[in-house]
Amino acid sequence: MSQHHNLKRFLAAFSLLATSACGSHGTTFIGAEVAEGGSPSGANGGAPPTTETCLAVGPGDACTTLPDRRLPPLSVNGNQLLQSGHPYHLYAVSRSELLWGEQNRDGCNGDDHFHDADLEAIVSWNFNAVRVGLSEARWFGRRCDGATYPTRIDHAVAMANAHGLYVILELHWTDLSGTAPCDADCPIGLEPMPDQESLVFWRQVAARYANNPGVVFDLFDEPGPSTGAGADADWTCWRDGGCQLGASTVSGVTYTATGMQPLFDVVRSAAPQSVVVVAGAELATDLSRIAQGYALNGAHIVYAAHMYSGRGFGAADWLARFGALAATYPIMVNELGSLDCTANDTSQLFTYLDAPLTDTSVRISWGIRSWNQPGNCGYPSIIGDFAGAPLGDQGALVRDHLRAYGVSAGPVPP
């Protein structure tokens, strides 16, 4: 790419951050070049430009005719998530392949499906949030250009917000400061707990989006400390950190875990009002001890659980593992679903989430995996194609259940 193109891309990216990402004619330029038509103004006395064209020049760049959008703020009061002071529920879909590179290990640009048509399809199902997994190795420049990756996140946030979608940014892949890289022979980059570099990561990410009410911070995808010293030790490590753990991706690598409270404190110091999602222990399948002395200190917290069909946690477990906590805190089951496109278990879970404790006033927010890998039930995907055709019984169930909520679910902001 020429120096001229590089300069124009830099100016476009700078414009995204400094001038609300909008051209004078209502076009949002997200990482793309801006070509101006008409006669240039200035010394030659020509008329000012009359048109602007947004030119996507690489994966991850996007253009939309929608104006830049600031979503209503979210907050927590008691066991309710609120939007501008009114009860609200997040219904999210994961777009993880976009950024953390599960099928794009060497790049930052994702699968090039975060454009107007993609977001419009997501909104058409009545989702009101997109959950985007992040990678420390990419954020810090070990797997791609460290300046490019955060800019890609900026683009994704701006595009989603422009379409009325909240963005849940979650720390998904860690590589223990580079000592446990997830390379081509690595099955998956999920470590059991965050490490010390995760504090730096969240200090930077939270500061970057602290003033955007359309961003929610999700501290760590699936905490799973296993200290070998019993449940109390595991939960203490989950909350406070300090335990020694072995890397899941590279044998022989050990590290000191960072707990959810230190991560939360770093986010809260940079973003005092932002909502923070905190997943429970046992790979996010258990919140039972939150009410037994392991709750975090702080405000605007939503506790999260993952409930996949076939993982051994059925309807008989829901009350103890996360449902009972809904009486005290807002809860989000931010990953759920079957791994074979069947809908029966997911349907039962939806019924429970809509009225846990037989009380619709404490309805639980939820998120589904995923708007990725169309046609792959085992991923698990819910779409047959990127146009938004539902995949199997589960895809149809998710779409129809969301649409049946109407505005009562917590509408996409006007």
C-alpha cells in the first residue's frame, strides 16, 4: 500500500476517534478511506466538495450510511440491569471470529463479516448486543500489528453501536505474556485464569471505552481455577488470584493467576460507571458461592454463567448454579445452546430464563454462540448463512424466541 494510502487510512482512523466517525453527509467511515468529490476549495477558488465516498480498503474496514450513535447508558440497581433507569435485558450473539482469530490465527482482520448487511441481519432477529472476544496476544502486538488490532475493535464498536447494538467486549484468549502462545498446533487458547498481563490489558481497554455507554466489559470468558486444594481454595483464587496454575496450551508453563476482584478494580478505576460482567467458577458454570462470601466488592456488576446442552448441567442444576442468585444480582447466561442444532434443551432453558424463581420481574439476560461459521452446528453456529438464515431447530428457536419478546425484552434503543 502506498504512503498516500497509509496516510489516508491513518487520518480516517483518527477521524473515527476524534470526530465521531461521521462524514459531513451522514456517512460513518470506519477504518476506510474517504474519497471526496467535487472541486477542491482553497487557493484555486473551487467550490467545496459536494460528495463523499467511503472506500473499504481492507478486511475489517466498513462503511455505513447510519450516523454515529451514542446508546443509552446501562447501570445496575439491586438485582436489575437498567437502561436509562428502566429494567433492561441484554440478548447477545457472539461474533468471535471477527477479531480473536479462531480460524484466522495469523491475522487481525477476522472473517470480513462486520458490515452493514451483517449487523442488519443480527438486528432483524431482535438481538440487542454483540459479544466480541478479544486476544491479549493480538492486543499487545505479538500476533499482529499492535496498532491495527485496537483500531479494528474501534471499528467493530462503532459499527455495532450505529446499528443500535451494545458491544460486550470479553477477554477470551490469553497467552501468559507470550510464554504460552496459541499457535497452529494449539487446540484452543483458553487458559484457566487471567495472568498479570490481564491487568494491563483491562487498564488499556477500559480506559479506551470508558466514555462509551454502548460498551460493556466482560472480564474473562471461562474462569476455571483448579488448585487441587478444594473448593474453598478454588473460589478464593477465582476472586482474589494468587494461586499457581499450569497453562492449558503449553506443557510445563506455570503462572500466578489474577483474580476477578483485581481485574474488576482495574476496570472500575478507568471506567467508573460502566457495567462489568463477571463469569463464575468451574469454567463459568457455577455462581453458587457468590452469595456465600465470594461476591466482588463494587457496583454495576452482572454475574454470568455458561450453560451448554450435554455438559452435565440440566434443569435440576439451574436453580443452585445461577438461578437463585437472580434474587440478589442481575444474571446473564452469556453462553448457551446445543452442539448439534437441536432445540429441546435450549427451549427449556429459555423458559426458565424468562421466569426464574417463577418471577418474570427477574428475567435473566442471555447470549448465544454464535453468528460464526455458518452451517457448523458443532461450533456451535445458529446461522445457515451470513444473510441470517437460521440453522436447524435451534437457530429457528433463537430467532423466533427473540422476535416473540417484541419490545418487552428490552428493545433495541431508538
